[in-house]
Amino acid sequence: MPIKIPNNLPAVDILAKENIFVMDENRALSQDIRPLKFIIINLMPTKIETETQLLRLLSNTPLQMEVTFLKMASYVSKNVSKEHMSNFYKTFKDIKNDYFDGLIITGAPVENLSFEEVIYWKELAEVMEWSKTHVYSTMCICWGAQAALYYHYGIKKYPLKEKLFGIYPLKIDIRHTMLLRGFDEVFNMPQSRHTEVRAEDIKKVDELEIIAYSKEAGISIVCSRDKRNIFIMGHLEYDRMTLAKEYERDIKLGKDIKIPFNYYPDNDVSKKPAFVWRAHANLLFSNWINHHVYQGTPYDLTTLRNTSDSQI
């Protein structure tokens, strides 16, 4: 899929070297079609890495897409230049009158705080409320998924005894779901989190259903029954070496952390990890875009303003 993104975004060169079709703004404007409009709230500290990971996965359909990155005005990122954030990110004030086919809310390194203690919680909550009538379909990842489940449904997160960290095999709980169309019965997902949501809380909400889980990783994918809201507790977007970088970072910081589960061959950190989740990551994003966004989103996005709050 041709992705329309700013000409000078660092991800452009990286993706081009991987033979991924990225369309610059000038070429996109010459095509007489309506691209799907997606907005990404990137709360990860590794902004450029996360941008590249998500754009790589969003590229896996034949549809043209226009991507906007959103930052929290109430928080200044410490791990990327002000110039990068100024050039490539908008604030909620900039886009609040616009409408989008899809929204992605990423994870964030704030799990050990209560939601209300997070500096940008009020702003994020405002965006999530706005999304009910301005976005057709939403995918939330890791902390973003927990935050959305809490905001929309009051579902709590619980601290784990130790960090859930590694590659975990998951089982599909509901076989006939288009989101996981083409998936194997068991598939792998990277996990990197200190908290969880629990099945008993999810099952109390009629609008939600558990799609995938495992004994070790717990609840890993939850959907609203209309499939317009998807909550993923892990990180299918991660690259091969993302967990290795996190592990090396935590070791240098003197944190008490175990080797990522099921990641390094023979638990030998000198060996290259196998990339055993990439195919399912591409398939999940492709299924989401095709079956849960493109097939249902209105041509005139302004009609979303008539969407009932009951969708969430």
C-alpha cells in the first residue's frame, strides 16, 4: 500500500530500503482518490523507531493511506529532538475538527502510575472521547489498550509480580473473527509490560470479547463486538531486536530483569533472536485495515459525527 507521509520523515528512507512503497506528498496529491486517513498517537519514548515499525505494518494493503502523527501538548518528549516533533507531529487542537478512518494509540512507559497520575491523562482522555464521533475504528496497543479499556469501560489494570517480557505463544479464543483471519491456531506475540487486565473483568462487559490469550501472558487481544475497537496487550509491531535493546537498556540501568522469555536461542544473548511473529503482525494489520476499517468506514467521514456514543 502506498503510504502518504511527510517527505522528510526519517522512516521514509528506512522503508524505501526495505522495498516498501512509500508515497511522498507531491505524488499523492496527483491521485484522484480518497485515501484512508489514519492518526497515530505515539506515546513511546523511541518515537522514530515506533513510527517506522507502525508504518511498515500499515503498508501491507493495496489501499492508499494518509498518516498523521499526534503528540500530547501537555508533555514534552525527552528522547527526540524538538525539531522532529515540531515538523512531523500535530496536537489535538490542530486536528479536533477533522475526521479519521483509523486511530492507533501506542504503549507508553507509565504503567506503574495510576492512569490519573499520568501527566497527559486528561488530554488523552479528551482525545479518546473525541474519537467516539470522529474516528471509525481504533487500535490500542499495550498501555494504550489498558488506558482505553479503563476510560471507556472502567476496567482496571493490575500489577504483575514481575515484568512480562519476551515472546509468548497465544491461542485464538474465538475462531471465526476476521481480525485473525488466516492465523495459525497458535501464534507468537512480543510482550513487555508490568501490568495486566483480567478475564473476569472483561467478561463482565457485554460489549467486549476476548480474542486471544495464553496461560503465561494472560489476556492479549480484546475486541468490541462491533469490531470497531481493538485492544492489543502486546507489541506485534516490534522489530526483531526491540526486546534486545530494552533488555540491554535495563541491564545498564541496573534493573533486576530476567532474560526475555523464549527470545534468544538457548537463552544465549550472543545469539540472534528468531523473528517468529512478523507474518502474523502483517496479517493482523492487513485484516484490521481491510475488514474493520475499509469495508465499513463511510466515504464522507463527516457522517461519523452522527455516530452514537454507544459504539464504545
